[in-house]
Amino acid sequence: MASPDPEERSRLGLTRPLGLVFAALAGAAGSLVLVLLSQRVVGFPPLLPWTGPLVLLFVAAIIAALAFTTWRRVQVRREQIEARRGITYLALGKASALGGAAIAAGYLVFVFLSADNLAAAGPQQRVVRGLIAALAGVLIGAAGLWLERACVVPDPPDETENEESGQPERE
């Protein structure tokens, strides 16, 4: 069996939905193990401080801002960016998408396992903070996917489109 072309093996592409599913399953499994281990050792799920969800929301905002500026630059203004920077942004987008899926699924499992007695203050704070952290994970993943797609070089404008719209071609 012949090995694939080296260019095909090292090609960095957009994140596929199956990759997001596997990342979410890994995050859920990791969270399940950690929460069950904590319950076994300490007797209750771990406490969740506000710093975790807030930091995740901040990370989501940073990635979304980078995705917006990259999208505007590449897709709207059709500017070229350095190849190394484009690959770095693409890799960051992919890592954010996969990491966001893992974070969201992990915190959802944490919430599910912590929601046994919502009348007490401890489980309530775990559920609220866990849901906010899961939402932040979704936002990180969505911003990562947006950043990935912002890095895709658009097709050059068709000459017939420019003639029909009456706009001169960009150089």
C-alpha cells in the first residue's frame, strides 16, 4: 500500500463535525471521571469558583474579536495576510473549536452530575456556574469555527460581476 502524498498528510483543513463530536465525547468522559473521582474521595462534586466561567467568557471574546478582524480583512476587504499568520489563525481556530466542544460537553456533564439536590446552595452554585461555563465553551467553539472560516481565501471576483455592477476591479 502506497503512503499518501506528503502534502496531503500535512494539510491543515477546516474542522469537521465528526471531530467536534469526538472532542465533545472526550470532554464529557474526562469530566465524568473527574467528578466521580471527586465524589468518591471527598464525598461531593468539586466547587466551581466564578473565575473559571469568567475566564472562559473572556477567551471567547478574544477569539471572536480576532475572528471578526480576520474576517473583515480577508473576506470583506480581500486583503492578503502572511501565510504563516494565516496558518497560525487557522490552527488557533481549529484548537478553539475542538477545545470549546470539549469544554462545553465537560461542563454539561458536571452540571448533570451536580444537579441532585438543587434546594441546597452548593449544588445551585455548581449548576449555575457550570451552565455559564458550558455556554462559554460553546462560544469559544463557535468563535473558533468563525476564525477558521475567516482564514479561507475567497475566490477572486468574477469579471462579469464587476461589469454588471459597474464597479472597477480591485488590484
